[in-house]
Amino acid sequence: MANCITKHIPNTLTSLNLISGCIATGCAMHGHYTSALLFIILGAFFDFFDGMSARLLNVSGLIGKELDSLADCVTFGVAPASMVYMVCKSCSYPSFLSGIGAYLPYIAFIMAAFSAIRLAKFNLDTRQTTSFIGLPTPANALFWGALIVAHQKTFTAGDSEWVGLGLLVGTLIFSYLLVAEMPMFALKFKNLSWADNKIKYIFVLTSFILILALGISGISAVILWYIVLSAFTQKN
């Protein structure tokens, strides 16, 4: 009986991640960006523990792997893309783009497509067992979610006709980073020694300081710091 229950725990957690992503997307489409970010974070929580529980219970399987990718695509791809779409929908655009301004926000969903590609590559790439190649989808989702929650009033105020365009250009840049052949470190500790984990300890400490100093904006700053630190410390 216990076996019958425990073998379903990882997939249950993955399903909760998927549900969190669906709710986050719904919140985003209604302009409730803070709630959307909270459900993305909740999805990340379930995503962390589904893999851990599968390893601890020794019940990992192909179905769980496929379900995990689907859940991650929704929570860390569709949900943040929906947030960017809704913000860009309320932005004004330069006059030379007036003819296509209404269609430009849909560019945000390119992020969802590249997130799916990133996840598919991760499933097949044997190089990503202890580190990453390309920006992880949760990091991308947290960057955009926190950025929009922290600055939504600025983005939607209409003070600048370049804000929406800037967000969409940023979306394209981050979509590229998701699939780029760029090594990035993972917060996986084989031991606690300083010598083996110096970069990770520095990152954790500075991230804590950034979030304390900047609040929600600090989450986006942490992701940018993660990209820069990876670029200068990781080798192909």
C-alpha cells in the first residue's frame, strides 16, 4: 500500500507545478501580476521537490520526465510570456510602428517556444548533469516575473513609447540565452568546501544582499548577476 502511494508522489508534485503554471497564466491574463509571480515561485518549489522525491524514492521514470518538461514549459515559459504580453499590450509604440503596434505584443510568446526548445534540449543533452548550457527556464521566468511586478506602473504609464519595444527586444535576447551554447553553473553542492564551491558561495551571498537591498527588483538583478558571473567563470 505504501509503495502504491509513494510511487505517485513525484508525479503529483509535477502536476502541482503544472497547475501552478496554469493559474499563473490565468492571473497574468487578468493583469494580476503579483499573483502570477507568486504561482511561478510556487511552481518552482514543486519543480525542485519533484525531482528530489523521485531520486529519494527511486521511482523516476520516462513518464515523469515528459510530464516535468510539460509542466516547466507552462510555468516557466507560457506564464512569464503571458505577463510580458499583457504589459506590452498596454504600452504605446513609436509612430513608425503604428500600423503593426497591435500585433507586436504577440512577440512575447516567442519566449514560450524557446522555453520548450530549451527543455527539449536539456532532456537530450548529457553535458547538463552538473551544470547548464543556456539559461535555465526557471531563472528566465523569475527575471521577467519580478521585473514586471516591480515596475508594472512604470511600464504601463505610457510615459515613453519605447518601453514596450524595449521589453520585446529583451524578450528576444532572453529567448536566445535560453538556447545559447553558454555554460552556466548550477547550485548543486557535492561537498561544502570553499575551494570546490567558491563561485556558488559568492553568488548566494551577493544574491541575498541584492534582494535585501532592492526587494522584488533584486530577483531580476540576481538573474542578471547569474548570467554575468556564468559568462566570466564557466568554460566551454
